Amino acid sequence: MDPVTHGIAGALRGKGFFSKRQARVAIFAATLGAVAPDVDVFREAFSNDPLAIIKYHRGITHSFVALPFFALLLALLTIGAIPLLKRWSERWRDLESPPWPMLTLIYVFVIASHIILDGMTSFGTRIWDPISQERVSWDLLFIVDFTFTSIVLLPQVGAWIYRDPAKSVRRAVRMWVIFTAGALLVWAAAKAASYPFHLSTAAIAIAVLAAVCFGPAIRGWGFRISRSTWCQAGAYVAIAYLVACAVAHHAAMLRVKAFADQRHIVVERMGALPTPPSFLDWGGAIRAPDGLYEAHFDLRDSKPPAFRFIPDSAPDSFIARALRLPGVKLYWQFARFPSIVSFSEDGHHIVELGENRFMDRNRRSPQPFTYQLVFDPDGTLVAEGWLTSGTMRQQMRRISPQLGTAAGSAKSAP
């Protein structure tokens, strides 16, 4: 899950479940703790290792093993910062912190929530690092789930709009315009990223946003609801949404399993993978010994999913060399539904390892997290790295000056 959504969800819990007297520090702690595990992106950003995103991200800072230590450290830092804030500005003179044990528990709760929410995504997280490097991935949420983000954000916006009757109309109009523009931008971005959805879905979202922004003004009932009540309601709706995602995932898995049973496929691994825009849209993936079956389907459609088969390239000496490399072994720990393509181009031999859990409907080439290795004719590795990373950036690392200008481009299996 993206850090912005984590922070919004943390703020929701802080505003919903802590007393007014200590609310400012509690909300700050809940928000900070909710995003703190993603501090590992800085280690990734300053690394020259092309595999840094899977080596460092969602590791020790996302671990239940390290959670108590991080929670304690953040609580001590927060308590130590409060006297400094009081001396620095008159605005913070009346700042009051929850007791140290309660502050530590707040950090424990929100960090644990971060770990669990990341475990619900297809990217997964290493919840027992450093004891185990195995990634937990329950496949309930896409990495960026705008529905979940909206659920945890809108109650806070509603509470802000209806906090002051004199400003409520202006605030409601402003927020609805901003969110409407945001909904249309999400629709355009999803289409550009090959995850399109109907414009009517965006229209429904805009109507829901209008109901949240303007509906509470009817008979003034929105002014009678406290901020904590708004946010508690949002937290309960978020939990209900996650339960709905779990139910939908179970239904999607039954469809994937039915296909595998019907075709008598030797299954190495199979999964139902969430795809945008809603919890009713899914991808099916079945890893077999000789390739991958994949499909996209909507749970509202009663027809069985139409799977396509993506065969691996025939085993060769270059694939064998690639699979013995340390970087590929690390990649193999990360990949859940890999594909293997081997081909020659521009006097070099190329092995591409594709990860298909983030596949899109149009199957753009290359897929996110495609790892490429380039060998010379003698089998010497001359370049390796992401053909595309999670952010679709090329990250090829040249190992030998013998490599020509082209490191190879994605091709289908011969």
C-alpha cells in the first residue's frame, strides 16, 4: 500500500479513538507510526544495486520481530520532542502527550496495521524478517487502492467541512471540486496504465463524493456529529471493505481452482490477484512446470474466466547460468508467478524473467518487474537489471564494456 494511504489511515485512527485533551500528539503519533515502516525506501533510493527494491523494501522495518523496538524508539523521540516544541513556540505551550506506555501502544498498533495492510497487497511483505525472508501476500488489495484511500479520507474531510457552520458551504464546494477532478485524473491515469474502467464508474464515484460533501447539510445533521464519530464510522467502513475484499478473493480463487481442476494442470502455485478499479475485478494466475496460465475476469460476469497460456522458453545453457546467479536467486524469492524467456539479439543472448502478479489487461510489454540478463556468446554476463521496475523505469547495469548500445528489448518467447 502506498505511504500516503497509510498516513491517512493512521490519522483516521488517531482522530477517531483518542481523547481531545491529548488528541494532537496522539494523531501525530498515529500518522507518523503509520508511515514510519516505509522509511526503508531511503535505503533503496541511495543504493546502486538494481535489486534494491526487493532487497530492502518491506524488510526489517515491516517486521513484527522489530516492531516493539521501533515503537519504543518512536515513543521516546516523540516524548523528547514535546519540551522542545513548547519552548520553540507559544502555539505548543498547552501540548499534552498521552502517558509513555499509551504512546508506545499507539505506535505498536499503527505499525502493526501498516504491516498487515501491506500483507494484504500482491507485493507482500516480510513480516518475520530477519528470522524469515518469506513474503506474506494475501492478495486482497492492489498496491494502490483508491477505493480504500477514499474510505479512510472522506470521513476526515466530512468532519472538517461540518466543523464550522459558517464555512461549511464553501468547504463542501471546494472539496467536491477537488475530488471530482481527482476522480477524473484517476480514470485517465488508469486508462494510460492499461487498467481501464468505465467512465460511468468515475461518475458514480463523483456522485458518492457529492453525497458525502453535501448530504450532511440536510437538516443540519452533519453539524451534530463529532469528529471522533465521523472517523470511527470511517474506520468501521474500512474494516467492512476489507472483509468484502476477502470474500471476493475467496470467490475468485474458486474460479481459478475450477479451471486448474478442469484442465488437470500440474499446479506449482496459483492465485487470485486484485486488479483495479474495484474488489470485483481480478486476475487469475497458475504457475505450471512449463509456463504460466493467466486470465482477467469480473466477478459480476457468471462466465468462466478465459485463461491464456504463456509458455517458458525451452531450457538452455543461458537459462541454467542465469538461475545460478545470486541476483536471480534473490529475484526468485520475490517472484511468485515468473515466466522465463530466452532469445538472441544483436550478437548477445538475453534471458528475461517476468513477474506476472501485476499483469494488466492489455499485457503491455514488458510487464512491471521484468528482470533481464544479457550474456555474450561465451556465456559471460555483461549486463543485468530491471527492464522495468515497479515505477516503469529502466534500471540496467552494464557489467562489461563489451556490451553494445542495446541491452535488448522485451520479446515474446520463441
